Amino acid sequence: MTHEGLCIQDIASGELEMKRSNVVGKIEKEIELLHSEDLLRLLDGIVHRLKESMKVHPYDWENLYGAGRGLWEEDAQAYVKQLREDR
């Protein structure tokens, strides 16, 4: 369904973006009222949250089991043995 050349998803996405922008604007105004100590505490919390969200999580090896099946024409152990012999 469209409205003046825009699909519903585009309209909803735009509305969501405007709501986010309004929220960020309100937060920025509130931040301007904070004292230095509170600003530092807020900044520390934001940095900690960003670092946590950007951490690389280790692989779950159980989910990777068998992922290489079919990639090699031979058994993996035989392949490794051949590599060692070729040295």
C-alpha cells in the first residue's frame, strides 16, 4: 500500500526515525542541566554499554560441528597427515 509514492514501511520508518530524533533531542536538553560529576558518570555508563555491545563473542563450537563437511574431498585427518608429510 502506498501513500503519495511512499510505501507503509517507508512511512513507519520515517516516523520511527522522528521519534528517535525527538528522544535524542530531549536527552540532550536534560544532559545540558547536569553537573560535571553527573556527566562523567553518565559518560562512563555509556562507554561501558558501548564496549559491551561491541564485544566479539566466542564461537559456539558445538554449532560449528560439521560445518566443513563437503568442502574437502578427503578426510580432515588424512589431509593434515599429508600436509605434515610434505614438509
